[in-house]
Amino acid sequence: MAGGKAVADSSSEGRALLQTAVGAIQSGRWDDLTNILQENAPQLQAARLRLEQQALERHASKAAQARGETPLLQRQERGMEPKAEGSRLVKIASAVASWADRFPWSALLVGQLVVIACFAPAFGYHGYIMDDTVGIMRNPNVVGEEFSLTELLRRDFWGLPMHGSGWTNKSFRPLTTLTFRLNYLLHGLNSCGFHVTNILLHCLTSILVGRMATTSLGLSGSWAAMASVFFGVHPVHTENVLYLVCRADILAALLGLLAINAYSSFFCPPRPLRPLWPILGSRPFDNYSPTLPAGNWSAAGLLWPSFLIIASGLCKESGFTLFAIPILMELLDFVNLQATSAHRGEKLNKRSWKRIRLRVGLLLASTLLTFIARYRHTGGTSINMSPQDNPISFESDRQARVLSYAFLHGIYARLLVWPHYLCYDYSMDAIPIVRSFTDCRLLLPLTAYLGFVSVVCLLVKTPPKHRRAALISLALLVVSYLPASNILFPVGTVVGERLMYVPSAGYCLAVVVALHSYLEGSRGKIPANIRPVATSRGLPGRALVTKDLCSWGAGSDRPEALRRGSKVLLMAGVSLAYLSVRCFVRVTDWESSDILFIRDGARQPTSSKTQFNLGITYMQMQEWEAAISALVRCAHADPLSSLPFYRIGQIEILRGNFLSAESWLAAALDKFGASLMVRDEEVFHDLALAMFQTGKVEQSETRLRIALQLNPDFAKGWNNLGCCMASRMNLQDAVRAVRKAVQLNPENPQYWANLAVLSQHTGDPNTAESAMSTAYQIWPEMPPHKDCAWEFAPAG
């Protein structure tokens, strides 16, 4: 009885609110109407749904009686027809959705519990992976003793000077570097703090995706929570969250979504969009069109979103592209304004049109000035790439480049739709170049293109409120993907899962809008005998369209509504369950660099980078055969790189196979190097060591001198040059070389011991005794030294 009374009270309250709103329209009290809609939107929505549903049921019952049929409800009561399956589940979901619609912020926060559960193992992760070392541990803007704003502005994201002769990729992301600096001040280089920060920032971004569903698209709280969780647990984001330097993408998305939400609130609140091109077969104007507001204007309101988008671009360059989203919103509002005015036979509101033009003009000017300012500050936008970064861009055949880039679009689409196969690298032979139209791999991008075109074609036939929401979602997907598409310019990577962070927000929103549109279709058409109530302004009473779109359209036992509701629940539940499990499993892959390199090395055997990192991992574990096998695969995938040849040579030195080591190291000299990973002097030094062990002393000395010409402060090179010259009885020069090594690295006991041995041979017992004493002070357990000892320590 209590439950029935509560439902009756709720129904009576809803009817009273609806009647109050209708009365406000009829009397022209528009301010009162606005307050009613804002304060009681969920109750009005529920009441309107119940009233419409009851009217539809009465109409269906009368139609059935007129045909001499038994009404559906009576047949169900008599057992003639079973109730639709899944009705209980749909009603439970409707109740949960009603709560989420009433408390949207609470629903978003509850949804983040699912996201946090997926990333829970990462709260205890330690260590840095790949570029984290360069971007954080070795970045002077992050770990420097004193922070300098000047240095922050003159160095790139990796801490390298942007102006000068040195290498730089012009990645100017000072705000992201600044957050790393704040992490460093809080907890030093403890990587756990960096991981926790990334996870919390990702959760905050997920909440903003949900808020965009509400403030920009007009979806209610339940659908916003679904979009938020959908985005938060998408497995393609694991690289952004757990690869620390990918925080740049998270911050860019966070600030960009803040900007879009702010602009929507100030100037472009969600509203139905009328058909753009009637000749395309879009739905004709219906009789339920709301009155468009004249528009708002505030200089501060425009400055705040523009500032946030600029800040987004200073976190990651792709953030600047989000200027296009507010411009698109203004365009949609103009089309809506023009179509509505034409439908009513009125002239275009000049004040609204003037304000739209002014805002769009200011946005375009801000975009242009921002790009010019960045270009001037960074000294250009050229990207210093190598064939290892993006081999497609170095392909001379234009057709092959176009087809290969098209194939990459298909791979990115697959990452969004079916993110089962994930890997941190797709370089070199991982994605062979597509050279012919007959290559069956082109079916993947063809499917992606046809799917996108089909979605756009269906879009023009959707109800107006869904059409606008879907257009904005797809625009966010396409606009933010453009910098990674290789259409505007070559990208410094083949495929990067991290590049899909912002585009995936548009994808998740579009999917939720599609589900909402499908479920909304279950409400059916309004019967002809149900007429809208005319208002004092001649507008229909059903113009009471709130800011929120309808929630679950399943207010009764109508089989069609229940079937659609069950399908939506099934699709959403299965998808979210799969994404959550896949995300959790992928999170465990990023526990440490060793686990990641071993698992992805087995998953991607044709990638040069995965095989190189796998070989280094096995090398550190002293599993020599497995290391050489992985490095040989790396050399096969990337025969121009010196790195696999160099590392195999080092392994052969450690195994005592000096002839083989000499062969591999000599081959490394003819290849393309990577100075950020291994310095050239290290290659010449190790080759000299292998040659010395094979009896080629003179050639060994020559290689050592070349290494010292490349780096005069190479302490290991000076020590080993001294030992090499001592073997040729050039003792005085040997002593001078070892003294140089001691000066460069006085904390190395081996250098002091070598100086003592050589000084003893040159008749300088005082220097010998002093040097040996210093060596034992540094290392008391040092074994006795009788000869000049070479130093071999594989470069990191």
C-alpha cells in the first residue's frame, strides 16, 4: 500500500507541476516557466512520459475494441498472452535511471568507482617505462634544483632546447611539464605518486565527458553516467594513464572538455536541431518546436572557454583543434534559428544573428592568433623524424603512402570499436606498407569509411534533438583525430593508442546518443486524436521541452518498449562488462617495464621496438639466447638501425665470443643510430674492446681515439686507451690517458688501481702508492691489481 501511495503522490505532483507549466505558458509568464523547468525538470519529464503512455494505451485499447480484439492488458490478465520478457529488468533499470536523472552528479561519482576498480592495481605500480625516463627523470624542468620559468618556456617537452643545433621535436607542452614538477616537489621521483595522479586525472576527465553529455548534448543524468563509465573503462586509455608522459593527452582532454562545457552553458545550451537539407530525406518539421532564446552575450563568458582551449593546447598540441567545436555549435544554432524562423514565417532575429557572427569571429581570430603565437615561439613546426618513427612518410610511392595511411585509419577505428588487440608499439614491420588496391587489408578502412558514412546518412533522419547531439559527438571525434590521421601532416608514429584519448570521448558520446535514439523510438507516434494544447502565443503546449532528453522510454509494459529497453540494457551491459575486463587485464600488463616488454614482445613479434625492448629485457636477465633471438628479429624488421647490432655485439662480448662481437659491432657502425638511447662513442669503444681481444691492438687504439674525439669527456674511453697503449709499451702516454680518466671520474676505484699499476711500471712509486691507497679507500674489498684492467659496462 505504501508503494502504491508513493506512486500516486508522485503522479499527482507531476500532474500539478505540468498544469502549472501549461498555465505559465498560456499567461505568458516565461520567467516563471523557466524556473519551473529548471527546478522540477525530472518530475515534469516523468509526468509527461506517464501521461503520454497512458494516452497511448487508451488509444491502443480503443483501437483494439473497434477491431473486435481483446486489449493487450486484458489478454495478459487472462493468461492469453505472456508478458514481455525482461520487463522486470527494464523496470529496475528505469528506477536506477530515474535516480541518476534526479542526482546526476552523484551518478557520475558512483560511476567512477567502476573506473577506479579497473585501474586499482596501478595504485601500487613503481618504476618508469621508456620515455618516462627522458620526460621526467632526466628533464631539468622537472628535477632541477631551482625552477625557472624562462627554462620552462625555452625547452621542449623532453627538456631539450627548442632553439639551436640540437635535436628537438618542437613539442611545447609547458603545462604538462609543470604538473610533473609539482609531483616531483610533493614526493620526489617516487613513480607511484605520478601513477595515482594520472588515474585521478583520468577519472576527472571521465566525469567531464558525462557533464558534456548533459550540458552540451542535452542527455539526462543516467545517460551521462553511462557515457562517463564507457569512456573511463575503454581499454585504449590504459596507455594514457599508465605511460606517465601520456598525461599530456589527459590534461588536454580535461581542459578541452571544460572549455566545451563552459561555452555550452554560456552560449549554446542544447536544443533541437531542425533538418539541414530536406532534399536528403530528413524528417519534416513537426508541430512541437520550442521558442529559441535570443542568445546571450558576455565577454568574460567567451574569454574563459578560449583560455581553457589555449591551456589545453599547451598540454598537448592537439588541444588547439578544439576551437572548432564551439564554432560548430554556433553553426548548428544558426541553422536551427534560420529553419525555425522560416517555418514560422518570421524574419531572422537580427540580434541573435549578430551575436552569433560576433562570437564566431572572435573564436576564429583567437584560433589564428594562437597558432601564430605558437609558431613564432617554437620557431616552426617541423618534425625531426626518422624512418623508424614513421616509415610510411618516407615511402617514395605516393599511392603506397595514401593506401597505407588509409589502412591506419581502419586500425584506429578498430581500436575504438573492438579494442581487443593492444600494444604499445606498431612500428616498422608491425604494419607493412600497403602498395596495391588488391591488398585485402584495405577491407578494414573500407568498412570504417562505409560505417562512418552510414552513420552520417542515418543521422539526418534521426529526431532533431538526437541529430544535434550526434553531430557534436562526431565532430569531437573527427576534429581531435585529424592531427593523428596523417592527412594534414605526417605524424611521428605509425599508430599510437595514446592519440585516441580525445577522439574516444566523441566516440563514446556518439554511441550513447545512438542508444538513446534507439530507445526513444519505442515511444511511438502521437495518436491523431491527441492534440497539443495551444498557448497564448500560438505555440503548441507540448513545446515544454526541457534541457534534458528523455531517459529510459519504458514507463509501461508495452512489448515494443520492453523489447527495445531489454536490447539497450543487453548491449550496454555486455559492452561495459567486456571493456572493463579488457581494461583491467591490460592494466596488469603495465605493472613494470619487464612485464610489458615480455607480453607485448610476444604479442607483436614483427615490431622493431617491441623486439628490441624484449631483447634488452632478456639481456638484463642474462638469458642470452632469448635476447639474441629477439634482437635478430628487431634487426630483420629494421635493418637500418644500429641498435640491435650493437646490443648483440655487447652480448657476444659478455659471452666471450669476441670474433662474433667484432662482426656485429662493425655492422652497427654502418647503420642509423639513435643518440638519445646510445651514444656513438659507445659503439666505437665496444668495437675497440672486441678488436683488442682478437689481437687487433692497433685498430683497437684507432677506434678508441675516434670515440674520444666524439666525446672528450668519455672517462671509460681514456682508461681503456691507456691500457691499450700500455700493451704496446707506450707507458708514458698510457699514464697520461689514465690520469685523464681519474680526473673525469675520481670515484672509480679501477681507474686509481690502473694508475697505480702503470706508475709502478714507469718508476714512480710515490704516485703508485698514493693511487692504490685511494683505490682501497673507495673499495676496500677490491681484488689485487697486477695489470691495467679494461672496463666494460654495457651502456644503459
